[in-house]
Amino acid sequence: MADANAAVAVVTVSLVLLGLLSGLSLSWALLPVAVVVLIFVLASGLKGRDELAHLNVCVLVLGDIGRSPRMQYHALSLSRHGYNVTLIGFLGTKPHQDIIEDDRIDILPISELKGLTVGPRMFRYASKVIFQSFQVFSVLMKIQDQGYILMQNPPGLPAIAVTWVASCLRGNQFIIDWHNYGYTIMALTHGENHFIVKLAKWYEKLFGRFSDHNLCVTNAMREDLRKNWNIEATTLYDKPPPIFRETPLKLQHELFIRMGSTYLPFRPSPGVTKEYMELTAFTEHNTQTGAVTRSAGRPALLISSTSWTEDEDFSVLLQALEGYEKFVEAGHRLPSLVCVITGKGPQKEYYKKLIDSKEFHHIKICTPWLEAEDYPLLLGSADLGVCLHKSSSGLDLPMKVVDMFGCCLPVCAIHFQCLHELVRHEENGLIFKDSKELSEELKLLFSDFPSDQGKLGIFRKNLRESGQQRWDENWDHNVLPLIKEHCD
């Protein structure tokens, strides 16, 4: 690892440059120098390292812990092997119950700082970066000694540099888990040539090289990091944990009853009643015998999950559903659809208004936010998954598809550069390029519904027989040796 004095120098110069570029006067831009030097002096007096520090690992997310499943899985895997985990991040969404109940995992919440609300846009952004820098640094310096700090990127600005400096000062190993590139996500909003995007790219490429080890999510990203960033990484594919599996029919019915209390598409058709039967749109429960069966003539359940961000264009799905509706009205023997789009994000309200403007007769759409425990149950109950994630870099893979495959749920996914590392066309799903192709695929897959003899059934059978690797086995093979080598 680079020496601590060099770390302080580089970070200080970077903060000064950022301040100057944001329009600050030289005297104000030099403020970080005094602060960083003070922190360095204080840190130099820290007590000696705890002899059991190698059993402690910090997992850092400069984002919502509850919406960072991969980092939660890291924490659970570390705990399973006897490590004490400090999980740092925002508490906007409830983490998985296994995280909350694990005695070895300590959640340390931090606030999502917004920066100043007045002044030029660049000045406001720079203030946010500086505030977050001091917040993250302060938290990392206060926690007990760690053998490792495992950090998610993106977001990496300012966390990469700050975590590196803290690691230098505290003498722990620093690992970055590359989920994507932050600058490519920023480019979706600002454009590739925007100054802030270029600055973010420079920042990631410079400070990303200072980590001790790196993980990434695809072989394509590993090769890009090696070739263009001079960073060596280990590919750790996202794999589903055991909670993602096909949902037994009884549990499906219980889930649909709960969903029906809030969302109309899960309720039976108005006026439909049967003696001694508890009904949903998809299932029937005989209250005398306890038997649960699928409803005759039930709709097909299509699910898509999203963060409602710029890298997913849901107008593609809506246009495909319009095409599907036309197929039904033209006389094709196709089932009605219930389309469930789950998730939270900045563009949700925009798309909800767009959805509400549609007048479908054979399609119902709802956009719930599901608790972590119900999401796997819904995936395991669905008939088809749709993925619109295109990847801002073209180098990451959608975890939602990984989860769907864990539930043996076939997928239609929009094409991008390295999707073939996950979705195999005509084997475990279909790949499409636009809304027209997707509507044709929906017609093809649901033409034999609900029979399991058509393509949809074949894809599900292939997924069942694939013997796909689960998260624990994958993590033990790729990450545990690295942790043991440097922490034990």
C-alpha cells in the first residue's frame, strides 16, 4: 500500500483543485489542507492495533444498505465464516431480516448529506463531496480496528480516496467491489463530455489503482479494468442466495392474498365467488380441505424490477405491452397479463403517470415496493421476468436477472455488450433489442400458456436442471481465500 504521507498529499491536492474549479477563492480552497493535516496529526496518535483486528471487516456502502443486496450478501458471508462485520451506509430501506438478526453484523448508519443549497451548481456539488469526505473519514477513523475495508463502487466519489487514506492510517487492507463505473452513470444525465463526468472518470481511474485488491461483476469488466485502468481484479459473479427459489403454491396463495389487500390486480374478478373457496386472481384455496390450486383461466404474471433510473427505459416495456394488447384483440389465443414492476427510484412517478395514461383491456399494471422477504416469493411465483437494464458501461450484469434465475424464472432481457455472460438466448430466456421484438417474444412465450410444454416451460426446465451455483459457494471460492490470506 502507498505510504500514508503520499495519500494525504494526493487527497489534499485533489480537494484544493476541486475547490478552485468550483469557484472558491484560494483561501477557502486551501481550507482542506488545514483540516487534513489536523486529522493526520490526530490519527498519528492512535493506539496500537487490536490483536484481533484480523477478525473484523468493514463493509462500506455510500448508499442505501437495504437496496445494496450484494454488499448485504458479503456481510452475511463474512459473518458465516466467523468475522465481525461493521456494515456502514444509509438506512433508507430496511435491510434483509438476516442482516438485522445476525449478532456478528453491526449496522452503523450514516446520513445522506446534500451539501449547500445555494450558489452555483458546481459549488453545491463540491460542498457535498467535501462534507461526505469528512463524514466518511470520521466514521472510518472511529470504528474499532479492521482487518479489511470492503467498499462498493459506485458510488465511489468521494469514498474511494477517503477510504484509501483511512486504510493507510489504520493499516488495514482495502478492497473495492466494482459493480459498475460511477462516471458512466453520471454520463447518462450530463453527457460524456461534461466536465464533472471527465473529472469523475479521472478520479476513479487514479484512486481505484490504490486499493489492495479488487472484485468485479463480469469478465468483461475485469478485462477492461486490466487493459484500460491498470487494475487487476477477481471476477465475482452475482449469484442468488438460497432465499431465491421457486415458491410453493401454498405460499404463493398467501402472498397473493397479502398483495390483494393493497393492489387490485391480485384480487379475483369482481363478482366471482365460490363456496368454501378463498380466491385470488391466480389461486384458489379450499377452506375445508386446505388444498390450493391454480385458478382456471388465470392471467399470466409478468414481473420486472427496477431502480427507476436512466439506464432502464420502461417505455420499451409499455410499448411492448401495447403490441401484446393488439395481438389479443386481433384474435390470438393469449392470456391476460398482470404486470408487476417493483422498486424505488427517481423516475418512478414519471412512469406511473405514463402507465396511468394507458387504456389496457387485457393488461393490468401495478408498481409496488416489496419488503425484502416478499420479493423472492413474488419472483418464485411469476411466469416470466423482463429486464430493461442496459448498463451505463456495458460491463455489468443485472442482479435482478440473477435473482430471477435463482427462482427458475425465464427472462426476456434487453441486449447490451456482455449480457451473454448471464442470459443465453433460446436456453434460459430470450434477448430483445426493442419494443417490437419484446412484444413478439411475449406473444411467442405465452401462446401455450398455461401449458409447460412450450418455450416458457422448456426455459424453466433448463433452469431447474442447470445446477446453477449459489452465492455462498461462489463467495467461498473467490473471496474467502483472499480474506484468509491477508487477514488471518
